[in-house]
Amino acid sequence: MLHILLIDDDVQLTALLAEYLQKDGFKVTSANNGAVGLEFCQQQMVDLVILDVMMPQLDGISVLKQLRRDSNIPVIMLTARGEDLDKVIGLELGADDYIAKPCLPRELSARIKAILRRVQQNNSQTELQLGALRIKPVNRSVSLQQHNIELTGAEFSILYILAQNAGNIVSKIELSQQALGKPLGSYDRNIDVHISHIRQKLGKPPQGQQWITSVRGKGYQFTYPFGGGA
């Protein structure tokens, strides 16, 4: 049974979501305090974390920062509707997805299943070697010139799909569906933020080329060491 950790100071909401997710086949642990949730996650085996942004004392952004220091566990952020800045910050810090509150338990469950399905697919995919870049789905690890590159689950999935299609353009619609497990929404910057984060972590390749280039109106392309792009 997959174990979900739900961190939110709203006691009624956590009880509602926990009840639904348990009926949907998940084991759920609830923490109504950021510090308690962080400590539990660091000490116990958890498959996915649902994390509220706005909490007293230790907020969700702070919890995510500490989680990402030593863990790539999938994280879904709960944000107040319209809080776009929180969404962007969460994605930049390594959140895998976000969902606006109040949220439907059915939608949250669908997002959880999509992320966990993506993790399972990663584990069954073939290892890729592109120059000095090595991508290993079995443990979702990436190394460049034998130095480990720490990516979140969403970042890994996007990089893997682009590298698997190296030299070809992959649309943002395809990346969102295949890597994040959800349709691309209107004005959705999810993919762009993840790509920016991947670029920063990989750094610049030799001779000023780009690992990933954007192709206006079409999508993204893994180009190094293949050249091309815009």
C-alpha cells in the first residue's frame, strides 16, 4: 500500500482528504504542523507528500526547501486559489505539482496517481548515455562527467523524455501529458519553470551550446551534442 503524507494545518480538510484517499487504497498519515510533518518524512518511508503552502510557524515553502536538501520524494503543493507566486516558488524549489484549494478529493487522487505512475514508468525505462550525460531511470539519477545532478521527479521525467527524443522537438503539450501526467492548461508555465531549473542544474555545455533549446511556438528540443534549436 502506497504511503501518502498529508501536511496541512486545516484539521477538517486533512480529515476529509485522508478519508477519501484511504478509501481509494492509500495509506495516509496526517500532520497538522510543518515541523511535525517534516520530521515524520525524514524518519519514515513515504511515497508522496501533499504539502500546504500557508501554515503557521514552519510554512510549506520552508518545509519543501528542507525536504529537497536530501530527498527527491514527489511533492504536491496545496496553494490558495490565485496565489501564482507561491506556485512558481514551489516549482522552482522542486515541487512536482500543485493544486489550488479548495480542491476536490477526486482531483487530488488523480494527480497523486499520475505522479506515482510516472515514477513507476521511470523505473522501467532504459538507461540513456548522451556524451558525458548519463540518465538512469532505475533510481532516477542523473550524472554529468561523473558528478551527480540532483533533479526532482518532474524534472527527471522532462529531461528523460527530451533526451529520449534528442534532436527532435517535443511540444509542451506532450511534455505536460507524458512527464507530468496532466493536460497543459491555459497560461500554464509549469513546463517552462521545470526546464529553466533543469538548465540551471546542468549548467552550460562546452563551446556555449545549450542542452535544451526552445523552439518558438513548437516546444523544446534536446540539442547538445546534436546542435540546432533556436
